[in-house]
Amino acid sequence: VTFSLQKFSKGRKVGIIRLSSFNAIAQQEVSSAIKTLKQQGAQEFILDLRDNRGGLVQEGIEVAKLFLPENAVVVRTTGPNREATYKSSEAALTEAPLSLLVNGSTASASEILAGALHDNCRAVLAGSTTYGKGVIQSVYELSDTSGLAITVGKYITPGGTDIDRTGIQPDFKIYLLHRKQKKNQSFVECSSLKVCRT
């Protein structure tokens, strides 16, 4: 996890948190970043999940809880003996405005996080459609030491989106411009999807 405070137009102080993967301390590091940025005066946050291909799903769920109110649905699982609903258990660490950056390499635990925050109208998504990996698999070792992965369930967002293969659509599509354009300059297009507003 890396983070920084940047000033935007009209003096807005925005805390930018870059989360590259969900390891065993992802929630701890994001929590620490939020607290530090709040102390520095952050008025809103951007959580960058671009090229985050996932990792520990439980950490993705725990990071989502940092931004969600108590008892909000984070994700649901479906499948034989896999029916479950995961909810936040306490108040959010911050209620500041939140935007998420996603792209085609945002996958698995990252998509669970993005879906949870978007469907609870907690964050606006910008970028491109996510990868689309939302299955629960059991891996079995075979006698020849090879492995067999069997899909036993799926992750469903609070709004009912089946993440697998379809991915999550952003509220705003961002296209990077190349060649004659300046490095990292972007073109932003509003998608046809409705943006949640609280």
C-alpha cells in the first residue's frame, strides 16, 4: 500500500491510496493510510485498484468494511453449501467522499471490494470494465502430484451482480490517450450507468 495527499481544484485535499494486492496485512495498511491522510487534512479519498489482481478474499472484504456503515452487505456467496452473506460489523472508519479507479486487470478480491462500495452507494467507479473473476474454487491434489480445481460457488455483489466473466462496469469510463497526447493524459466519458447518490 502506498498513499499520498494531493491538492486539486478549489483547494480540495484528496487522499490517494494505491492498493496493489490483498496480502495478509492489506486491511491494516489501508486503515493506517486512512488515519494518516485524515490527520493531514484529507477531505475525500481515491482508492486505486488498477492492476490489482486480487489475493486474499477475506482481506478484500475487511477493506470494504473500513468504508461501509454498520450492517451493510459486503458480498454474498452462492453454491452448494456455500450460501452466505458477509456484512460489516461496525461503523466506517471514514465517511468522506470516495472514488475507485479500476481497469481490466482489477480482479477477484478487488472486484468484490469495488462491487461492495459501489452497490452500497458508497463510491463512484472510474476506469474500464473489471476482469470478471468471481468464483470460489476447491483445489485437489491428484496422485501424479498435479492439481484439479473445481468451481464450487460464486461471489455476488450486494446489488446482485454475478462478477464472474462479466466484471463490473464503471460509472465513468476513462481512456488513456497515447502518441501525440501528453504522458498519462486521460479522456473521461460518462457511461450510461446510473451513478449512486446518497
